Amino acid sequence: MINSKKDYLYYLNADRIALGKPEYSFFHGVKEYLKIDLIWKFQRLLRKSEYYKNVKSKQSFIGKVSYIIIKRRFKSKSLELGFSIPENVFGPGLAILHYGTIIINDAVRIGKNCRIHACVNIGTSGGKEGAPIIGDNVYIGPGAKIYGEILIPNNCAIAANAAVEKTFFNEGMVLGGVPAKEIGKVDIKRIIKHI
């Protein structure tokens, strides 16, 4: 969770690396402005909104007003891209690969270096409050559904269209099928190359 300006800058840099963006320079800034990478813009707004919510809004009235303005911009960009992603869910190193429907409950917690595709739904099950806790270095394929009070360990890959509704304990596994089961081992560094 972002609890300081240092955390904010760390999260932004980790997300930039995860998305394969070069370090900022004037030339790169102009290129980005002309290209308009909507996902990178969304992720920067997500982190800025988290920073203002967790830090700035607690420091001053101006911080609270600034947070409201940033939150509105964040919500607008979320609607434009089809994302329903609340603040303070993802650790550093988030890589959203495509815009399209991504729905995540605000009780979900996801570790660092998550790589996520479109049409993913992560949330609670059957009106219960418990939500998934997903470890570090997890790849979530297109159309995956992850729900309930479950744990997903580090270094796993969730296959496209998998329905994960139970806890898994073995790291480095591919989870796939409906309902999901361990279908093989994975070297996550081959999928999430920046770790």
C-alpha cells in the first residue's frame, strides 16, 4: 500500500517497468503525449489516486479536495476503459495488458508483479465478505474468474477462462479449468519477464 511519496514513486516505477515503458525523458514525454497510451495513463491515475487517498487527504483540506478531483478523473478513465478496479488492491509492478472489462472487488488483495488480461472478474462469492488474496508474481489470463475467500500462492499462472474457487498451496503451478485445478508447473519468469 502507498503510504508515502517514496512509496508512490516506487509503485509508479515498478508499474512502468512491468509495462515495458522506458525511463522518462523529454523526448519520451512528447512521444507518450502524442501516442496516448490509455492503460499507462490509467495506471498512473490509479497510483496517484491511492497516494492522495492514503497520504495527502489526511494531511490537509487541500489534499482532501485534490483527492476528490483526482478520484473523479480516475473514475472517468475507468469507465472509458471498462475497468472496475478499486484503490489499494494491487501491489507494485502491475501490468494491465488490454483494456476491456476487468472487475475487482475492493476486498481483494493482490501482491507485486501481477500481469492481468481483459474480461477478468475477481471477487466475493454468494454474498459472503471474504475475497481472494493473491500472491506475488501471478499471471491472470483472459476471462479468468477468481472468487471466494481463497488464497492463490506466489509464482502461479491462471489459465484463460479458469474458474478458481478454492485455495491452492503449491507455488509455481498453472491453474486451469472449470473448476480450476493444478494442470502443470510453470516458470513464471518466462511469462512475467521483468521479475
